[in-house]
Amino acid sequence: MPVTTLASYTIERVEVLRTDGTVDEALMPGLSAEQITGLYGHMVLTRQFDDRMFKLQRQGRLGTFPRVTGQEGAHMGAAFALRPDDWLVPAFRETGALLLRGLGMSQLLQYWGGDERGAAFPASLRTLPISIPVGTHMLHAVGIAWAMKQKGERVAVLTIFGEGATSEGDFNEAMNMAAVFEVPVVFLCQNNQYAISLPYGRQTAAATVAQKAVAYGMPGVQVDGNDVFAVYRVVAEALERARSGGGPTLIEAHTYRVTDHTTSDDARRYRSEEEVQEWRERDPIERLALYMKQAGLLDEEKETQMRVDADERVALAVADFEAIPPPGMEEIFAHVYAEITPALAEQKAESVSRLAGRG
């Protein structure tokens, strides 16, 4: 019998904004000057917020959390492409995306401060709570997308995760079901080169994460994750394709985690400062600032003022967070089920009674 080729594929990489601030005009997305300025402002706010959170953690005023510095272009460029009626299903390193969706900084601080009331996001945001378990939330995203399709809502779901999650069974199950049922979901992998201390080359033998899409029968593309214009363009196209019935897409945002995995990690133990510095030179915020200055949208005075304004907003959010009264004991029973079960109601009554007796 002859040997025939059953399938062949190529994986594209999309880049729009160069490190010197110039762009490929043919690929430049149709963003207005106001939108670009607004996106830059959100990125600056996220960077300042991330820095302040780190200081709060070191002062013992906040719990362990994952920093996002250096990855603003990837998750914020993607979130900027969402419509208000779309859904966002995040992992745990999407601070900027959550702020873009309208979540308050004080509520996000409340969550990372260990107060689970901070995880009760407003239903109007169509955004699921932060997911700490690696990869499990992708299945939730597919379920929501399937439900939206069944209801006839012309919306899309964006779920974001790291490259380490692609080694989990949940990733494979979510990808397979999404493709088979052609649900309107976009998978965005923030490939930041390390799953805690494990480098990408030890995570998978695949040259790209994007090519994993081929096996499931959906489009896959890699994008420069530190190029906010490229991320926005590719995600916007994928979301619109999903809304129009074109099914799911896997997008690999090639980026880098310039900080530690979390505030309890020390990345100096497994990577070199030379490597980190090389990626710092591709900083997504600085790259966007260069473009804006060349386009007449930003100057030194405005740049400084935006940082000052961001710092003031962050300071107010911290004050609001630290003014929130601590949760009462009964709160541990309040958010387990939509309606409290008889067993939990009994435990709650007993606990309240014991506390009253001690008082």
C-alpha cells in the first residue's frame, strides 16, 4: 500500500509592535488613540498595584500571591478584546485582566489577604473567581461556553492559564470537548517559560504550545505575549470567530515571568540574572510607551503623572481594604453551597452557641 500524508500543519507567530516602538502597519489593530491610552493606563496601574502588593506581603499585611510584572501585555491585551457580555475564566496570574473587567482593587486585596469574601465577584462582571488549582478552571470555561451555545447567546468565553497547565489532564479534556462540540471558547496560554522552577523544555517536548491545538482539531497560533497589539489582534479575531460559531482556538502568548513564581519562591535558584535581564528589555509597558511617544500620545510629563495617579488609586484601595471589618465565624458556613444544608445549619447553630457561651 502507498504511504500517504493524512495531515500537515504550520504554526504561525504574530508580532505587531517591535521593541523599538515601531509597528507593522498592515497588522496594527484598529484601536483608537483613546483606547490605546486607556490600555496603557491600565497596564501602568497593574504594575504599580503589583509592586504595592509585594511590599504589603513583605510587611505581613497580605498573604502569598503570584506577581504579574512583565506579563501585562499577555493577559491585558487579551482581556481588552472581551465584550462586557463575554465571560472571563482566569487562573491566578491575571490581576490586570480582573481590574480591566471592573473588579475593585480593594476586593482583590481582600482575596489575597485570606478573606474568602473577596472571591465573591459581582455577577455582572461575568468573571469566575480566581482558580488556584492548576488547570481545573478550563473545564469550567468549556461548560460555560457550552451553556451559552445552548442558550443561543452570541458570546464567547476566554480562559487563561500557564504552560504548566497543559500537562494536566484537565487541559486535554477541555480542549477535546471544546473542539468536538464546537463551543465558543478561546484558550489563552501564558507561556512564561517556567512552571514554578520547571523550564518549558522540561514541561513538554513540543516546540510550541500552539501546535497542541492541531491534535484536537482547532486553530492554534503563537503570539508575542509582550506585544499588547499582537495579543489584542489575535484574541479579538479568535473571540469573534467563536461568537460566530467557528468554535474554539488555542493561543500561546510567548512571555516571561520576570519575578518569582509567588512571593514564597526564589527564582534565583533555578535561572540566571542574564536571562531575566534579556526579557526585561522586552518589557510590554516600556514597548507600548515608546510607540505612544512616537505617535504623540505620551510625553515624559504625562507618563510621570499617570504613575502618580496610579499610586494614589492604589493607596486608596489599600486603605479601603484594611478598613474592611474581619469576617465573623459564621462566614465559614456561608459560601459552601447556594443553600445551606441541614448538616451545615446544625454545625453553624452549635458553633454560634458555643461562642456565645464563651462570651
